[in-house]
Amino acid sequence: MKPLPGLSRVQFRSLCIVVLCVLTLALLLSAASAQGPGAGEPHIRPARPPGRVRRPVVNPYADVNWDTAHQVHSLSHIHTGWGDAPPIYRRVRALYDRGIRHFAFSNYYPSAPYYPLDQYLPDLPDDVIASPNAEHHTMTNTPLHFNSLGSFFRSGSPQGQQPKGVRRTWQHAFRATLDNLQFDDGGGVTINHPVWSKLTIAQVIEMFDYDPRVLGIEVYNDTCEKRTDTPQLGWSDEYWQIMLGTGRFVIGFFVIDHSDDDPLGRNVLLVPEVTEHEALRAYRRGAFYGALRGTARINRIAVDMPFISIETDKGEKVRFITQKGVVQETEGNQAKYRLTGQEVFVRIEVDCPDGERLFSQPIMFVASPVK
Ligand SMILES: [Zn+2]
């Protein structure tokens, strides 16, 4: 071979060796990549599609110090009495004995705050706190019932008297609720038992999107579940699942409502100090978890990328749930889930041996379309 013009024989030989080396390497690489599955062999895709694992855009537990937080058992939807129900002092005593420390009575004839609570119960235990609240109904454009948690808004009349209920639109009632909040950074509207109220998902989403202080929906309402005329309408978890799948940070509430016979449902607030203000701040941010009985506790929920982990005291089964449904089920009282980068949200449910169930709030990975 003749050297190229301008190159010495030695330089030309070196160039040829480099070119040969590169060609050999390219051939080897293409042979290696061709050693994939042969004819008839299944092509196994990677379990996780490549891509960056997203960080949470909303984590209601981000500011919770689990080592020092007080866990305050709270009722966001409860009536002082109904029909043959016990009088309020026996109601409070019975629920206090079941561990409830924060009461937000939500009466509706009239729909008016029962606050401050020691005005009605002078000998309240020192560790009981309370918040203004009421259940509003009879609006002109919806069968909705909602709670004005942390608001002094009142509507309606005592039982048997007129006028009955709000008698205005739900938008008017939401505005009045939000204009009368006790604290700017606490409380808001809860959409009560949407399935029992026969609201459509679209209607609930329209209400939820009305204002960032429309906090979420009742995922479990014990009275709607146990009512004898229309039983088993207490769970609205399918609504929750659909709404969360749209990227909306919908807070889930677990409430007893009227029930007084083995009442199920409570919200366990995670607060730095046991004050009425902190209780309402926790509700605003979703810094709490739901429980049916109050017999087990979540000790920690941590996001340590790319993992979400949970520790409980008595759990025997842990489920991680995303927009795809249950994506992992783990036996035991603690569990860890590896994020794939595809999650819109992750929430966690825990089953305990005595029938207790615990429900985390959602951790969101996709920015909400609204709010
Ligand atoms: Zn109610």
C-alpha cells in the first residue's frame, strides 16, 4: 500500500492499525447485541422502564417529625345526638374512652358550631381540644352535604323549624365557609359521603376544584355504611381512586358521623403541639392518617428516594396503591416500595389482626391539573 500524500510510512501504518482496531471493536459490539433471544425465546422487557424517578410534588408528611409528633385522634364529622342517641356528655365520655381527643361536632339542626366545647361541657378533661364545624345541607343546586371544618359559618334552623338548610347554591355556602375560617392556614370544606349523596364523580371534582381549601372527600362514613334503609354506601374509595388518578391531591377523611354503637372511623392528626390551631393546620395539609378503630398506629412514613416506606406497630399486611391499583402487598408490620417513575400517586393501606385498618394520605408525583 502506498502511503497517503503528506504522511510518512510510519504514520500511515499507525493510522491503519487504529482504523483496524475501531472496526474490530464495532464488529464485536454488534455481535454481542445480536446475542438476544433466539427464535422462539420470549423477549423479556426490563421490569422498570428506564427514566428518572420523580420526586413527590405533594407529600403531606414532609414536615412531620415522627419521633416527636403527637398523634391526636380526631373526629371531623360527628353529631352530638340523633333520635335516641345519648346526650352530649355521655357521647364525649364514650368517645374519650376510645381515645378521641379532638372533637369537631358537626350538627345540622341548625348547622352551627358547637364551640367552644366547654361552653356545653364545663368539666371537660384537660387534654380535650375542639374546633368549630357544622354539616350544611339543602342547597338549591345539589344533594351535597358538606362540613365547614374550622369555620364559624352557620346555616339553617333547629329541627322542625323553617327555614331548613342553606337554601342557596353550594358555591355560596363554600364561599361563606371559607370567609369565616377561624385560622387562615387551617381547616376547610370536606365533601361528605359522596356515594351516599349520589353525587357523580364530575360533580365532586367540580366542587373539589372550587378552591384549594376544599380539602377532600369522606372515604369512609360509618353511618352511611350501617344505615338500615340504604346500607353499604359508606365507602367512597372508588371516587378517591379516580380523583387521585387525575393528579388531584384529595385528602381522605374517615368518620363515624351519627354512629354510637361500635363506631368506626377517625383521623389521626400528626401535630408538633396539641393545640386547636395545630389540629386544623394538620387537616389543611393532610398531615394525618385514617383509621377505623384506633387500636393500631403508624410509626413512620418516609420518602427516601427511590423508596417509600412505612412502619406500624401491629400491621400484618401492607398494600401500596397507585393509579394502577394495588402494586405491592407485603406481609408484616413494615414495608418498602420502590418507585418506578410512573406513579401519579402512592398511598398505603395497612390491615391489622383485630380488623383495624390504617390509611395513609396520598403522596403525589404529578402536578395537579388545578389549584
Ligand atoms: Zn352527618
